[in-house]
Amino acid sequence: MDNSKSVNPFQPVQPSDRLVYLATNDLDFTAHLSQQINHFGYIVQHVRDIKSLQNAIADQNSVAIIIDIPSDEDQPNEKEIFAEISALQHNYSNFIFTSDYDDQIVRLKSIRAGGTAFFTKPINIISLIDKLDSLIKSPSPPQPSKVLIIEDQPTVASYYQMVLKMSGLDAQIIADPRNVLEQLREFHPDLILMNTFLSGIDAADLARVIRQIDDFVSIPIIFLSNEDDFGKRIEALDLGGDDFLVKPIKASHLMAVVRSRLERSKTLRYYMVRDSLTNLLNHTAFSNVLAQEVNRCKRQNATLALAMIDIDHFKMVNDKYGHAAGDSALRGMSRLLQQRLRRSDIVGRYGGDEFVAVLIDCEAEQALRIMDDIRIHFSEIEFYPNETRSLSLTFSCGISTFPTYQSAERLSDSADQALYIAKAGQRNRVIIALP
């Protein structure tokens, strides 16, 4: 079952935020690269030579322009080629160069001509996709970081809030510290500013309570005090505080500390929940998200599908071609899932060669069609464990759905059983778990 649309690289295409121009006189290379890139959601527009590239480009917002450097026998005037490419730099950027040979002089010329990447043939498609993905600008601005101000002096709290909001942050005040936990869970801040002297509650005890909650154990806490007491500073750090500021605090100083702590916390949280190779959610983080989505479905009477994926004969890839080839396959699987699923869907790596995906508002048959389409695309990707041969892989998949299975545990167990059935048979197939 293949629902993918073939793209003819030799026909004009409409402007697209996933459009890639390819300048080459090698038609076989064009057809092959177009097919491979299309698996990841990109569209290739072919241009035969550099001279006609300027007139052919209709979309200045294309992802990149790939320029194939011809061999000497095909094009003796290499100097002229790079001169023509350099002339395009005034209007276009994101040039990617390909070549039959890994030549240092050609690499230097490509850099001077504005190249952002250089690939030798046969091209590692996953590395190329990584580069293209990195060139795509985010379709929407990031959400502002959220800061919770625990301060029972209204004038001071309003001042902090004004400073933070003027810097583009989302700041909320808690004037009554006895209601912190309720607002903490509702607002879910990225950082807490807390006065060390609160009426009716000890700030040290409140910090301890916050640190006992798993969701906030790593949240940065900046203590604000009227006293520059070394003992208080030590106590604040012992409580897990990240900084200790003495009032009055200049706006510039406050923002410098807040932004520094937010950036560091963002980086740490990212690596705590992400798999280092694929950048997908790791096992623990995905399990938590799955449980949250099941609870949401119960509240909203919604549906979801859980897909559990395992690359077939993956151990053979590592044993025969080495772990670098295995890593390339894992990254390819990761990229394909992210490109072919919707932004609302959630993808994770369970470990080894096993991946998982939550398909939001998705029934069983719809999930089957989606995952089978991805299965076909994956089987047609060519990996290159070495320069002399290509390698094609397949995967097996098990699917379970809510509300057929009413808990995250039952969803996972059922999808895993369906995956076992798929792998125990002929592999390279998608199986739906039956109740």
C-alpha cells in the first residue's frame, strides 16, 4: 500500500518551503537524488546548467540550491563555473555542492562561492537531509519563556514583572505564597524568582516543597533578598537555588541573570529528555508524554494510536558494516518519522533500533495507512555503508489504539505484542493489535 506521490524532477514545480533546486547535466543523478530526497518530503526542481539557473529560480525562499560540479572531461572551464556561481550570491544563499571527487581545491572554491556543505558521490542521503533540515527556518516563533514571581510586596513584584515582560518573557506574580503549588502546576514556569522573606511561610521550606515535585526538581530558582548575608547565600544554594540577588536589583542585572539561567536550564532539560543520536524523546520522556496524552484523550473523549517500530535485521547492519552504518540507519528512521508524521504527532526512540510514535486523533485503519506509507518510503531509501555499494532496509511495526486500550501500559504492551507478531512472520509489515 503506497500512498506517496511520485515527483517528476524534469517538470516545473510550484514554489514550496521544501523546494530544492538541483543544477546538473547528469540526468541519472538527478532522477536518483530526486527520488531519495522525496522520501523525506522535499521536492527537487532540475536545472541543466549554471547559466540557466538564474532564470529558472522562481522561489527565492527555496531551502537550498544544489550544484553538481562536473568532472574535467564534462566541463573543462571550472573557473567559469565558480564565477557564475559567485554571481548568484547577491540574490541567493544556501548553496550545497556535490562532486565525484573529494578534492581540496574544489572544496575551497565552493566555500568561497558561498557553499554551506560539500558532498562526494555516492551521497550519504541522511547527511544531506540533516543539512537541508538545518536550513529550514522555524515556521513559527518560539514561545516566550515563563517566569513565576513569588513576591508578596505588590510594588516590587510589579516592577519585576514589567522588566521581564519588556524583555519578551511571560511573567506571572504569586502574591500569596500559600497558593504556590496550584499556580505552579497551572502556569508551569521555566524559572522562579522568590523573595527570601515571605509573610506567613518560610521561603526555605517552600523551596524544599517545590523541589520534591518531579516536574520541578530541576527548575531554576533565583532567590531575592534585602540582606547581603553570606550565610543566607549558602543556605539558598543548599536548597538548590541557582542564584542569590540582593535588592535593589538593576533591571539589566536581573535580566542578565534570568536569561543566563533560562538558557542553561533549557539546554539541560533538552539533553535530559532527548536521545543524543536522533534528538527524539528518550524512553522515559516518551513514556511520560504517552501517559499525559492518554489522560487528555480520556478528558476530551479523543482517540490516539501508538505505533511501535523496529528495524528488521538491524544487528546484521552493525555486525557487517559497523556502528557508523547502523547510526546512519537510525538517523534515517528518525528523520523519516519526523518528516512524514504531522507536527502534532510525538516521536521517540525507545532504545536500540526501536522507535515509537503517538498519532494524535487517529483511528486504527488511518494509523495503518500512515505507517504502511512510511514503511514503503523507508524500504526505498539507499544507505551507503561504504563507497562501493548501497544498502536497503525495512522495518516492522505494531499499532495499538485508545480507547481500545485504556492505559499507557496496555497501549505499550499491545503495540509491542503486535510488533512481535509482525517480526515473527515475514517482517516488513504493519500489524494492528486486536483486543
